[in-house]
Amino acid sequence: MIRLWLMMLVSPTVFAGWADVGSVTRVHSGHNNGTVFAFSTETMINVAGCTSDRGYFVSEDSNSSNRIYSLLLTAYTTGEQVAIYTTGGCLEGRPEVNAVQFKKTSYH
């Protein structure tokens, strides 16, 4: 029992779910030959113990990547607060995000 508790204490925590992260502070595209785009927020979280805590990545291969990018640009230009859904995994060393919503539309 003690060994299990110590393993849980030392092991990195993987977290998938919604997190309120405030305003979008940066949106960039074209990373890794255009396969991912990045964004940063007012409150940064590193949910999966990824090697970089300087933003999040969204896969351009995702069916929702265009909608996510559009929502992020809107949030950036209007100053709206957002919540992000992280997969619990890393993409190119940064936390992977597969959903974004305006904080006002609290579905989580």
C-alpha cells in the first residue's frame, strides 16, 4: 500500500478536461510544416508534464482545428475569456488542446 502511494506521489499527473485560462495572448500558425498551430493564454497550465509550458498546440489534422482557430482569433481580438479542453497528452512537447469555448458559454 505504501509503495502504491509513493508511486502515485512521484508519477507525473496526466489531466484531461476543461480549464479556464483567461484571455488569449498569442495565436501562431505554421509550426512543424503547418501540421499544428499554437496559442498562449493569460493563465498557462502544463497539464501533462510536457517539456514546454509556453503555450498549447492544436493538430491541424483535427476535424475541428479550423473552428478552434476561428474561435481563438475572435477571443484574441475581442478580449473574451476562454476555457480549453486538454487531451491529457503532449503534442510537439506542449499540452494538446482539442476544444475551446468562450468562458461565458459554460458547458463544462
